[in-house]
Amino acid sequence: MFSKKQTSENTITRQAETTTTKSRTRGISMLADGCSFQGKMFLQGESRVGGHVDGSVICDGILTVEESAVITGDLNGVVVLFNGRIDGNLRASDLLRLSPTARVYGDLTAKRLVVEDGARIEGRVSYLTPMESDSERDTDSTESSPDEPVQLAV
């Protein structure tokens, strides 16, 4: 039988899949562990990043950032399942899930946020309203909040 954790992960994955129907009609983009990219990366549909990115990442579907990934720059996506490290701002117009191995050194912005035990955040956390998330889905900039930075180690 499924454990409670597996059931929770399966529910989040199902929610992510139903959020973006575009990902079902396209192939999978991937930057594997050991690979690197420098510049602005545009991804469509279901995508995985496991290597090093020096620059910004923009994805219009489900983006899984693997534990081995290191991103130096901003990341914008619709659904982001984040397991790696980012030195920059992270924005999800729908769902952002931070796994226990996630290390975020920058500001977070999301419509829905799930932070698992062990994830580390050093920056501001702000939420999008439904109207903001729909109208700003394709933008690649994040707005900063006047709130004081938050350091969170769960």
C-alpha cells in the first residue's frame, strides 16, 4: 500500500499535471546532470533541469528541478517542483513545491506554495492573487515586496 508521503506526492503531481494541459502535447525538455547552460533558457511543456544554469529559466509547463541542479539567475514557471539550488528569484504562476533538498537564496513568488520539511529559503516569500497569476504567467521578472527578508529553515 501507499504510505502517506507517497500519497501526498502523488496528489501534488496529479494537481500539477492537470494545471497545464500543454505539457501533454509536447515532448520533454531536459538538461541532465553534468551538463551546463549559459544564457536565457526557454522551455515548453514538461521539462527537467539537473545540470548547471548560469542565466534565467522560463518554462510554460511543469518544470522539475532535480537535486543536482544549480541555477544562478531567475526561474519563472507555471508549476515548479524544486529539488536543487537557486541563487536568484523563483516564481511560479500556479504551484511551487520545495522538496527537503531545496535551497533557495532569493525571493519566492507563487500562487500556491508547498514547503517540505528540510527545505531552506533565504529571501522574501509572497503570494500571487488568482488575477496576478493569470495575467503574469508569461513574464520573466519578479516583483519584490517591501517586507523584510525571511530566513526559513524547515
